[in-house]
Amino acid sequence: MEKAVLFAAVLCVSYLLDTEVNSLEQEALRGDVFNATVDQSKETDVEPRGDEPSEPEPTVAVSDFETTYNYVLSRLAAMDQAIHRLNVGHYTLDVKVTQLLDRISRLDGKLADLEDTIQQVSLFSKQNRKEIGRLEGCQKGRRMSYKCFLVYRTYETYAGASQQCQERGGRMAMPRDRKEQEALAEYVRNAFHPGNWPVWLGINDLRSEGLYLFDDSTRVTYFQWRKHFLSSQPDGGKRENCVAMSSDDGDWWDNYCDRRMYYLCEFDI
């Protein structure tokens, strides 16, 4: 847009200058005709003497207007060259910008491929970890019918323990009947003998007070609460909603879910 305005202005200036020059040239032509007529009349009236030397013809001085006109033309020519150089530079810049955008586009494609590769590697890593967790659970833990149990001696909250079991390809231990409960209690007792340590089970009543569910949201039908005249479980009310097993006798206790303790995972065979 700026180039078009500049070019139109140049054309207008050139047209005005040409018009003015034509007008001055016509006036000068009329003046030359008049001077020629006067000179002829003088020559007829006065004859030159033979002994008088002839005077040299005067040279025509360049007018101020012609000087200004030539200067304007030279400036216009310089402006035209500058505009040409600007156009060349603009074209070169356009080419470089186009090349840069093309490279950025190719780089975006490579980054997208790299992100896909990273996601695939992450997925394979998670799958491998789950497979390794299942193998570890059966090799290091206790195998019983179609499941394997493994205790982990790292402190986690109930939610943290559930997440760790899932990342290893399993879930928190969920004894569904007396047989599983007794086998699990024996395994935990032997793992911590002679000490007594509570370990998380996959049981809670977070959804509704008194409604105990396994970590997979199925309902608990068998219970192994501690029964004692001094402290019978559960006794925490709405404050203690997650269940742990005592390692010395296998009894269940309700606890604060944000308490950090050891935990048990189970894996399907």
C-alpha cells in the first residue's frame, strides 16, 4: 500500500513538472520569435560597418527551473533505484521466511513423531513393570490357588498403596473368605516375625459409613475384626475408614486412611 501511494505521488510530480516545462518552452519560443523579428528590423535599419568587428553571439544561460527540474529527475531516479532495492530485499526476506516456515513445519512433524515414540515407550514401560510385578509377586510372595500375595516394606497411605499395587500390575490384597484370610495371616506373621506391624488391606467404608467394600468396589462378606473386651473393632466411626491387618494375629483394625504403613498386594495368575 505504501509503495502504491509513493508511486502515484511520483507520477503526479512528474506530470506537473512536464506541464510546467512545456508551458515555459512555449513562452520561450514566442520570446525567441519576437526577438528574431526585432533583430531583423534592426539589421535592415543599421548596416554594419566594414571596419567594425562582429560581436560574438551570447550563450544562453541555464535557467533556475531547468536546474531544479534536473535535480528532481535525479532524485526520482535515485528513489526508483531505492524502491527496486527494497523490492529485492523484500522478495529475499519472503523467500527466507517461507524456508523457515517449511523447516518449522518439518520440525513439528518430527516432534509429533517423537512424542508418539515417547508415549509408546512409556506404555511399554508400564506394561513391563506390571508384568515384572506379577512375576515378582509370585516368586517372592505367597501363592494360593489363582492368586499371589506379596508384602511391601515401604510406608504408604491407603491411596498410595492402592496406586503402587496397580502400577505393579496387581491390586491391594482382598481376602474374600476364611481360607484366604488364614493363608494371608500366616504369610504376614512369618514375614514380620517376631515383630507386630499393621499392613494395609484393600478394604474401606469411604463410600458409606459401615458399608465395607473391597478396593474393586465389591462388597465384603467375610470379616476378621479384632474382638477384645478392651478394644473391639471397628471403633473409629467416620474418622477411621480404611482397614489394616495386624501381623501378629491377622485381626483387622480400622485406621485413618492417611496413615502411612506397609501394604499387601495381590496378583492374578
